[in-house]
Amino acid sequence: MSAAPIRELPERAEVVVIGGGVIGTSIAYHLASAGVPDVVLLERDELAAGSTSRAAGGVRATFSNPANIALGLRGLEIYSRFEELYGQPIDFRRDGYLYLLSDADDVGVFTESVAVQNSCGVPSRMVDPAEAQRLSPLIATDGLLAASWSPADGKATPESVVQGYASAARRHGARIIRHCEVTDIASSGGTITEVRTPDGAIRTSRVVCAAGAWSAAIGDMVGVPIPVQPVRRQIAFTEPIPDLPPVSPSLTIDFPSTFYFHPEGGGLLFGWSDPDEPVGFNRRFDLEGWLAGVAPIAGVRVPILLEQGIRTGWAGLYEVTPDANQIIDRSTVVDGLFIATGYSGHGFLMGPATGEIVRDLVLDRTPTYDIEDFRLGRFDRVVAAGEVNIV
């Protein structure tokens, strides 16, 4: 049997983007559309095969940090016009986000966050348990003290967004190469010189790390610590449920437990972040063990869920930083290294703004967003409290 043919790589590139999820494809598009020539995106698997394809698809601006709110608002704006802009339908819907609060301290924190969100133009508000149940009829209100409601938040299809950005990037001259793993990055005198793969090397002086949960390994190639850890998160889908409410939020979240759900395929999509999940690259879907943890929570908050069969499910990876804020920056240690990773579960919604920020960093322009809280150097000092609204 003859060996598989060697993939023909370009000899050089102006910029190499590592990672073919929503962050990487958005960056490739924004660079190419800004006139940067010879943009090459390398993806070790299929496009969106990493965390993007395992995302619930939520798009929101309901954060506690004004900088994150700005990125979320941009995501909502772009995704609401994505088909118009890029010719790719993404099934975007604004059905709102509802956060259920049963802890008095959380009520105080969310009340403050809503005030911050309102000052940034987000039409969120606090509601009582009765209104929360009217908005999300499947919930039980036992123990609820209040809820936070943001009607402008929504959801979309992550894989479709990736395809839209990838197609638009190609139209502007970017080259996207799948099944091509980066094995090393060479540098000389503190400057990147080439990216190496099993199929050969690409000479370049600029690399963007958009490798999600695998980003720490990319940083190690050039001696730049990137404090991102992979943590498994699981999602399951029920069988169809008769007489589901005709309207339900894009996501209903029991904030203290991190349990969440929304209608999907005639049934419910539901997820839960197991606090005992160890750090690691485990992407095996473990329904039995996971349900043992989530069932008691669901039984209190959405009792009907326990009566349903499970149709399917999957496991993906969060890319978690110490303060649950992403890293979007240009390295001050190795010239030519740009980093966009560590979104701690909200990378999909921040794809549009991240593409714009990295484009500006590569072009040596000041980004139009405040990214001080996202700089890599923040981990060299005592890290302040990060984003609160993470599940």
C-alpha cells in the first residue's frame, strides 16, 4: 500500500492562525478582509471539531464585567445579521436568558450586575419568582428568591457560524488547511520564524494561537506560559416532549448549581458543570455518572425532566483561566505571537469581537474595545476578581 500523499503547504504566510473554531475562523476572516495577504489557518481536525461543536450556542451580554458586556453586545449584533453579512444562515433567535437565583448573596451580585448591564445598554432586569415561571413555564419555583431576565440574549448554531466565517475568509484570499497539526513553532532572537507540521514548515513571523483548550501546548512551543486548563463539560438531549411551551428562554440557568436547559429538537437540551470534574482532556460522554449528579438538581428545578428518556449527548472542553476571563493579547516575550484563548465557556459569543481585536493587534492598531482585563500579563501579579457570571 502506498503512503498517503504529502499535503502541499505554502512556503510562507503573513500570518498563521492555529485553530479552526469560531475564534480562529473569525480571526482569519477579519485579517483577510482587512487586506492582510497570505493568511493561513491550520486546524488539526475538522473545522469546529473542538469546543465550538460542543457549545450550547448561547449568545449573551449578561456579564458582570463591562469589557465582557461590550464583547457580548458585538456578538449579538453580528449574529443577528450574520446571514445578511456572510450569506450563511445560523438559526439565530433572541428568546432571552433567565438566571434563577436562590441565594441571597447571588441576588445582590446580580442586582449590581444588572445595573452595570443597563448602563452599557443591555435591557436586563430583576424579576420575581412568579414572573420567572411565566417566562420559563417548566421551572418549579421552590426556594427561588428572584431571577435576572435579559430578553435581548439569544442563541445560534456554532457550526454554521464557523462555516460562514471560513467561507468568507476564503473569499478574501485566506487559505484554510484541515487535518494539519502544528507540532512546533521555531523562533530566533525572540522572533517567530516558522510553524512546523508533519507535512512541512511554513515560514512566518506572526502566529495567532486560537487553539482553545490546547493553547498551553502552543505556548510551550515558544516558551510562553498560557494559563489555560481543559475541563470537561457535558450536555444531554431528551426525547421529544409533548406539549412543550411554545415560547421558552434561549437558556434558563439555575445559577447556584450551574444547571441549564432550553428547548431543542422537540425536547430539551440540558447541561451542568460538575464541580468535581478533574482537569484534563477527557471528552468521553459519561451519561450514567453525570446524571447521578445532575438529576437531584433537575428534580428540584425542572421536575418534568426526570420523566424523559435521553436521546443523545456529548462532552466537550471548557478552556478555563484562573479568573474566568479570556486572554486576548500580543506577547511581550516572543515577537509575533498573538493569543486569543481561555474563554471559560463563552468563546462562541465573543467570536465576532475577538476577530476585530486580533485584527487590530496584528495591524498594530489600538483595538476599539477595552482589553486590559484580557492581557496575558495580568497573571504575573495578583489577579483581581474576574468574571462572575460563568456557568
